[in-house]
Amino acid sequence: MVVYGFICMPRRFFLLLALLPAFVGGCKKAQELSALVTGSPKPSASPSASVIAVAASATPTPKPAVNKNARFIVFCYHRFEDKARDLVTVPSDFRAQMQALKDNGISVISMKDLVAWLNNEKSIPAKSAVISLDDGWNSQYYVAWPILKEFNYPFTLFIYTDYIEKGGKSMTWAQLEEMRDAGVDIEAHTVSHHDLRHAPRGQDYTSWLHNEVYTCKQILEDKLAIKVIAFAFPYGFHNEIVRKTATDAGYLLQFTVYGQHMGQNVLRDQVGRYAVDSSKPAVFKAALDFGGETGAPGAEEMQLAAASMLTEPQDNSHITNPKPTIKANVATMGEIDPGSIEMRISGFGVVPANYDAKTKLVSYEFTQKLVPKTYTVVLSAKVKGKRVETKWIFTLDAAGPVATN
């Protein structure tokens, strides 16, 4: 019996002995797998290299230190031509200005770098500048871009879409595509470049404003396969409704033309720009001075006061008189320096306007006939040493009744 039990039982016993190494090895591998998943070492005196690698990768990367005391300026340019006049920069002046930025230790940064700094994601140099070119003039492609390439400066185009491929001096979509592919930043400047504070005659303001702000962004993004994050107000004019509409449309930054030195506390829906051209060299010179204040307190109040002044012709009005008198009551500007008042009219430059200190009225009467087209009036003055500027437009019709908004 003993022999029988010894001969019959070992089959089960030997089967267990045969399976035991596989069972033990499986447990060991299960422990190693668990260690890899959880990041905890397996029961061993020396953790494997793979476990160490997993544990190291789980350590969060610290955010870089951001220089929150940096300050920045933004430039606004338009056309680049050989004859200096309103909104025109002579190429030699532009090149000299770009060199002056370098000579004064001012670093030119991109729009995306500015947004990243404002979001505490990266640092920018202590004195930084953003360069922007408005509208979509082809001289920006033929003249400004080659100069900016020389200095390796990034820059932004603010485009109003109705102007693209309109012939003459406008840019084409192919040129914008080429600039995009070269890394040029392209942002929005409305559809029609109309003053956003009120709609053209006969149009519902809410739906019209929505189209100007939203559709421009959509067209640029669809045509160029880009993401538009910034918006520039035509003429720098805006109000609370305009700013909210642009914010709702997804713009991260909104730009005026009230130049100032700014820091991280800048209002993101009212970022100021220095509007530069060869007829106003003092504007660029003022921008270079980082020794002044970090901002321009009251600049928005000045802008609103200037924008609300009574003008003749009214803003966006249509007239038929070919010899109009241009008037503006500057009382809402505050205590202005009479000697600093300057009136400019597109196509004429500075005109000899008269100022009546009692009535606060600035006026200029045309003695020559105007040709039918749209004119821009720029009126500026100094208030407590700060420059205040406002603009309005009117259109001279060839015939027909006078119509105003």
C-alpha cells in the first residue's frame, strides 16, 4: 500500500512542483507592472531605471519667472511713400526709426509675446515695442516689410477686409499669404473701416456692429487659416458697446491710437498706440522716452471728451457744399493750450484754423472747391501737457440733399 500511495500521489504533487516557478515568476512580473503604473518601486533594493524615469516625469515643470516690471509701447503706421503727409511715412524716416529703437535699447517683440507676458507665461525685455501697420496698403508689403526684415523685427498687420484686392494701393490675398508664411502676424481692423460708434445711415446698429467685429475675424481666419486674437479700432474710436462686442468675439487685446508707455496693468480692451508718420516726428520721439510715467492717466476720459465734441460737418455726414466750413467745439477737451491747437485735413495737411477762446470754437473755411470724396479731419491740442487728438470724417457728394446720421 505504501508503494501504491507513493506511486500514485506524486502525479499531483509533481504537477504542483512544475507549476510553482511559473506562479512565482508571474507574481514577480505583476509586482513590476504595478510599480510601473503607480510610480512606486517594486519590492527590491535597487529600483529599475524605468521606474526612476516614470517618477521623474511626474514632477511638474516650474513656471519661468516673469519680469512684471517691464514696460512696452505700440506703434501704428499706415502708408510708406516718398512724400511726407498725413498718415504717410517716408521710407528713409522709417528705417531711421527702426534703427533708433535698437540704439535706444528698445526690443521689438511680437504680438504673441506681448499676450504671453500679460498672461505671466514669459518675460519680455524691460523696454519693449510692438510694431503694427494698419489697413492693408501694398506699400507695407513693398516698402516696410523689406526694412523690417533688415532688422529682423516681428510686426503685426491690422487688416480691414473690404480693402483687400481693391486695386490701386491695396494689398492682395496672395501677398497676405506670403507674409503669413514668413511669420508676419495678421489681425483684425473691421470689415469697412467705419467709425464703430454708430452705423451708416439706414442700418441697424447692433447687427451692423456685430458684422464689422465678427465677420472681419471670420474672413481673415477662413481665408488665411490663422487664429485672430487682436483688434484695432478704426481711427481709435470706441465705446463700451464696441469694446464688449469685441471681447465677446474672442479678441484678447483691443487697440486705440492713444500712445502711452504701458505695463501689466494696461486695460486689455484699450491698449494705446503711437500713430506715427513723417509729418509728426515728435510722436515717435515721445515714444522713445521710457523715463516718463508708466501710463497716461485720464487718456480714456480725454478720448471720450474729444469724441463727444460737436463738429461741423458732423462725423460720418454727407454734404453737398464744395466749400464747407470745418468747425469743432473743443470745450469738452478741458483746459487746452491755445498755441498747441492743430487741425489737419486729408489731402491738405495742416490748415490755418482759427480759435475763439470765448466760444471754444476752432474753425477753418475752405476757399477752394473740394472734389467729391470722403475727408478726414484730425484735431489735436495739449491739455495739461498731454496731447489730445480726435478725428472725424465727412463725405462730399456730387449732388443730392445733405444727409447726416
